[in-house]
Amino acid sequence: MGLKGKLHEIKQKYKGKKMAPAFNAIHTFLYAPDETTHNGSHIRGADDLKRTMNTVIMALVPVLIFSIFNAGYQHFSALNGFPENFSLMDHFLTWDNAWIGIIKVLPLLAVSYGVGLLVEFIFAVIKGHEVEEGYLVTGILVPLIVPIDTPLWMLAVAVVFGVVIGKEVFGGTGMNILNPALTIRAFLFFAYPTWMSGDKVWVYEARERSEAILAGATDVDAISGETVLGYLAQNKGAAMDQVYSTWDMFYGFIPGSVGETPTLLILLGGLFLIFSKIASWRIMLSAVLGSLVMGLIFNQVVEMGWVTETSKFYGLMSFDFWKHLIVGGLAFGIVYMATDPVTGAQTNKGKWYYGFFIGFLSVMIRVFNPAYPEGVFLAILLMNVFAPTIDHYVVRGNVKRRMKRLENAVILPKDSDGKAAELQAETV
Amino acid sequence: MALLSKKDTSLILDPLADNNPITIQVLGICSALAITAELEASIVMAVAVVFVLGIGNVVISLMRNIIPSKIRIIVQLIVVATLVIVVDQVLKAFAYELSKTLGAFVGLIITNCIIMGRFEAFALANGPWKSFLDGIGNALGYGVILIIVGFFRELLGSGTLLGIPVLGDPILKTGLYATGYENNGFMIIPPAALIVVGIIIWVQRARTPALVEEN
């Protein structure tokens, strides 16, 4: 008897018992169940929740693999300087790089999934419903959007908070107002700000070494990895240009949250999601437009001479408007977070507004946030809250337009055949 | 004869749990969010409200038959304002540091919905003894929640209780901090109080399903 049979047997054994949802979840996660419904006929598409979730995970796997190598690459580059003649095989895809990623990124992933699914299982057992697939995507998103040195216990606390307060209190998967992964990140950001910002958190060991040096150690070299936005927020644009080229930003060979940097892979993931019709192209496109518009406005303000080099906003405002898309978490947020079908706008017209404001506000918060030069997660959470309002007005607008059409309708008189009067709408 | 009849007892005990002003009536939330970052401030606020509401209810109850109903809100406000000024002055005289922490919120007891709510709903229609018990009961119900919220926010946010470090020293890394534990900055900011109050409401309704409102 194979694994499938055994799982089926366990499932039968626990049927109707309290722990049933937990065993059902393990069974249906691995296999399609044998049972069919006995009453009524159901036509269903193959693209159920599980497949939707798995498609997003597939789009994220290249990013995850890149981030494992980048973790090591940033660490060794911070120690020895960036390699002069960069070659992908010699400097990036090396075993040393991968090892750092394996010991730092995989534990984050394991804690994220372990704790998150545990909470889901507990809630399913208490409330007596089946375990929902909702955490599958959140679980892989979370390690990709936190700094690499985030302590595992902090991540665990944040995951419990995010899943319980962000999702379960609203009624579980599909009922949440806020994106759970971003709720987790926001919790970490407000609870432990020193672990989430500055130039010592984005590169493996940077913080540990600086603490050791503070404590009096002399045999360690200090390392730091400032993000592109960090440089700009301190008006050190010229110094930043020396370290990172535009192509570095596009390919993702820069410090940042674990998986937010590889714009190229995120772009491919986004195209994959659009072609598989999982994510909305309207949201992605309008968010890109929104960020470009805001970036252009800031560039123009600098052009007009309203903001000069002495201003603390100069560095970020004078940053080329399109480059905002290839640094920080903007691309990652637009492709994987803004397009969350549960928390985003539902109407097609609403999606345009929703996406536009995400891009627009992200760049605005980047420039004006005094504490932290990144604002994508705040912008998306804010628009999550406004998404139902946007939808409401879009639907009301549609109703109003059709009511007006009805007002202008005329009733035709009976014709010679004696047919009943027809209602003919005049298109307005 | 017992000091309190059964009905009198329920006047005091009901607002502590099943008819709590914060978790059931959802009144007085503003101050519950604002001043509960420290346990000491929560306790002082609770005591202040017990004083203001206990006395205020009696005063209003004594005057209930001579207050013209058209100007009753103004009369009520004057009574609260007088009592609040007394509290404020006492705090300034004997606990100046604390009165600075509480800041405007002592003055703002006057706008605490629970106080006007109890005047309107109870003191205007009941005798002074019953009104006194009702005032004390509701203020205690408010105070209990304040103290619970203050306890968790100060413990998790600052690692102290009543200003005394209980988890070790975060700078010297002693006690719990030696294991890598850190204070949770989120608990210091007012939104955390909203979430803690929410969790209390959740726990209470999960334990007493009769309290759950129908849709």
C-alpha cells in the first residue's frame, strides 16, 4: 500500500473526530481525493484555489533561488568589495554564496511556513472547518520581504500576529481586508524598527560584526550594506553611483530585503502570472504608471529649481523617475502583493485606480518618509483599506449611468399589429 | 440586613464583565487607547474616573428633580468639569510627573462617553445610593480593562511594570534580554491598544457566547 492509501486510511480513521481537518489537509495537499459528490451536479474549472496558489509559488521560485545566491554575494562583496570583472558563474552562482543563503534564507522560509501553517491548523481544528490553502503563498512571500538577519523568533511572533489579526479574525482565507504577508512585515517594522532599517540589516553578519566591534572586538572587519534608497535618502547619490550600476539594480545584485531585488526575475514572474491569468495586468500596469507619474512630478520639481541640493529630499527627488521601479520593493510589491485578488479592488475600473494609487503613493512615501526610505508596503496596505470604497463608487457609478439611460427611454406606441408596447432605450 | 441587596450587587458587578462599558458598550475607547502605554498611568486614570463618576452620579441623582430637562447637558458638564478640575489639581500637587504624562487626558475625562452616558442613562432616573453604586461599578469596569491593557502594553513594550524592570536590562542584556529578546515597539503606539482591546473583546465573547451580537 502506498503513501496515498495510508493517508486515505488515516483520514477515514479520524473522520468526524476533532483532528479531522488537520489530516484532511495533509491528504488533499498531496493528492486529489478519491471521493466524488453524490448529490447534485457540479461543473467546476480546474483552476481551484490550490492551483492558483501554486501558480504564484511557481512564479516566486526563481526569485527565491536568486535570493539564496544574492545573500552570499552581498556578504562576500561587502567583505572584499564588489568583483571588478563580474561573471555570473565565477562570482554569483558559487557554492559559497549558496551556503550563506541556505543557512540564512531557508530557516526564514521554514519558520514562516511552520508557524503560519500551525496557526492555520489550530484554527481549522477549533472552528471545525477544513484547512484552507491561504497560507501557501503568504508563507513564501514572508521570507522574501524581510531583511536577511531577522531573528527567527521575531519572524515567528510576527507570523502569528499577521495570520491571527490580519486574517483569522476576519473569518479566514478570502475574508481578510489586509494582505497577511504585508501585515507581518508592517508588524515587524513597527515592533522592531532597529532590525528593519538602517545600513546594518541588509547584509548577512553586518549587524553582528558592528555589535562585536562596539563590544571591543578588534579581529573583525566592519561591513555594511546600504540600500540604493538608503544612499539617496542621505543625499549620497554620487557615492551610490560608484557602487551600483543601473544594470546591477535591474538584475538585483544590490542589498535589500531577501527577495525584493531581482527586477528581471520579478518581471518574468509577472508576465507568467499575466499569461496564466492569475494576476491582474490592470493593477500591474496602472501601478507602474502611477509610480512613473509621481517620479516625473518629483523630477520636474527638481528641474524647476524648487528643490535644491541643500534639501534633504533632493537625493530621492532627483532620482530618475523610471529607476524607482528597479530599486527597493516596488516591483516585487506590484507583481506579487498588489495583485492579491482578495485584498485588491474587484472591479476592472477600480483596479486602475487601485493600482495607480499604489504606485503613486509608494514613490511619494519613499521621498517624504523621514524614518525609512521605502514605502511600498505602507502604500499597498493603505490601498487595501480603500479597495472596497473604490469598488463601491465604481459600482454606484455604473448604476447611476444605467438609471440615466432608463430615464431617457421612450415607450413606443402600439403599432398596427397590436404588439405590446416595447421599451426602447436611447443610448445616452 | 446585608449591606448590599442582590440588585445593588449586580449594579456593581455587571459592568465589570457582562455589561462592561469598554468591551460591551464600546464607550470610553479614546482614553483607553491614549494613556495605556504605562500601567501606572492606567491605574491613576482608573482611580480618577472612579472618583469622578462615583461622586458625579450622586450629585446628578440628588439634583435630578430640579434640573430642567432642556439644560440638563450643561448642568451635567458643569458637575463633571468641577470634579475633573479637583482631580487635576490634586494630581498636579501630589504627582506632578504623572500629571504631565497624563497631560490633557485628565482634562478630557470630561468628554469620556461613559460619564455622560451614566448620568443620562442612570443617575437622572435613580436615587443617590443606587447611582453611586452604578457609577462605581461602571468606572471599575472601565478601570479593569485599562489596567489589563496597560499591563500588557508596558510589559511587552517596555519590559517594565509600574516603571520597575521585570525582564532584565535591555542595554546591559541581562535577564530575558540575554537570550536575544527585544522590546516590542509596536506595543507603545496607540494602535496596539486598539488591538489589545479587540483581543479582550474576542476572548470575552468566546467565553460567553450569549454576548455575541446577531447580524
